[in-house]
Amino acid sequence: MYWLFRFFSWWPLAGLQWLGGLLGWLVWAISPRYRRHFRANVAQAGLPFADARPAVAEAGRFVAELPKLWLRPSGQSCLRDVRLEGQLHAEAAFAKGKGVIFFSAHGGCFEIEPQALAELYGPITAIYRPARQSWLARLQVISRDRPGLHVVPAGLGGIRLLLKALKARQAIAMLCDQVPPEGQGMWAPVFGKPAYTMTLAARLALQSGAAMLPVTCERLKNGRGYVLRIWPALTDLEATEKSDMLHAVTVINQAIEAIVRSQPHQYLWGYARYKMPRKDSV
């Protein structure tokens, strides 16, 4: 399987995205469950299906471009394919002399976000959940652990490293719209419906005083690269009491909602956001 990844990594980005578009519609055609989750999540967000319809192909494009992103030569900058917006928000956050939490959702090309941010503001520590397949788990580490970017697996050890980085006034990166294992989250509204939501980002921010900055990365058409956009810091979170975890988590969820509304054509709507959490250990 690794050599298949290597083969596709040599393809031009435009070719991969064309192939990915076909893959996205193929999955749509053969999976009723996927279509059901997709349509239900779009409806829950209060958006017309027409706004989200392009995301069917974009989901496939995300998968197809992974080989090129993961197997990029270590000395090659990813910023040559990325247009930057909102850097003033990051500079203002770092100027406060505390850590910074860049967070995002499963939309656009979120895989390139920590790589680009590491080149701009590294060192950056990013947390991830290892794949169950051993070959893919190894590839995740090899591809994501780049100069200025340190990836840590989800777990107590990884959380300690995140907090250590924030206390050292560095930045961390994480996704905040996935369902965490049981015991690692709380029920909070997402588009008006309770969803089991991670508390990790809120706990780290409240404990360290770090600024939380939303980040999006939009995929441009025809292999023309990406637009990485850094949003203003969550000021509502800065005024939140450490004990008011529900409010903090809700503020983050509202930021995720804003991210999704900003790019409904590239969000992974097929994810079962309102599912029950699985039993797992940290």
C-alpha cells in the first residue's frame, strides 16, 4: 500500500483532484449510509443542500491529495502552494507572550494546515489519533513529523506535551469537531443539537491562558493550491471562568459552526457528528 501512495505522490495536484472528484461521487453512489449522514448534517446546519453538494467531490479530493501532501520531500516548502490570509491575528496572539492554539474543523485541506503553520510559527505540536492499520500509522508519523512540526498521539503523554508547549509560549494545532472517546468530552450544542464534544482544547486554553485561533484552508480549483486563513482569536473564551467548561466548549463549537458555514462546499458532511462516543482509554 505504501508504494501505491508513492505512485500517486508523483501525480500533479490537478490530476489527483480530478481523480478524487470521481472517487467522491463513487462513494456517494454506493453508500446509502454516507448519503444519509451527509444530508442529515447539512439539514441540521440549516443550509440548503445546493450549498453543500460540491463537498461530495471535495471529500474525494481530500483523500486523493493525501499522498502528495504526506510524501512531500522534507526539504520542500508547502507554502509555495498556499496563499496566506489573516497573519496579523496570529502575530497579535503571539505578542501577548503566551501560547497559541490553532484549531480547525474537517473541512478543506485541513491536512496541510499544521505543516504550513509550522513553517510560519514553528515549533508547533499537533495531536492526532493513530490509524488502526500499522502501515498507515507509520506513514502518519513519517509524513507529519517535519521540521518545526512535532506530532504526538492522543493520550495522556500527548496531552502533557501539548501543555508543555503552551507553557513554553509555543503553538499547538488540533481539530475540534470530532467525537472524542467516552469520558473525554461533554454534551454541547452544535447547530442546535447536542453533540458529544471534546473538552481538551478548552481545558488547555483555560489552564495555560493561550489564545485560540480558528484556521481554515480552502482548496482552489484545478490544482491551483490552497488559501490558508487565520481567523481572529476567541475573545469570549478569554473571559470564561476555568470552572465553566460547558460555556468554553460551547464557544469553541460556535467557532466551528462559523468555519463550516464559511466553507460548506468543502466540509466533510458525511462524518457522524452526533453519534454516541466509543469506549476508550486516554
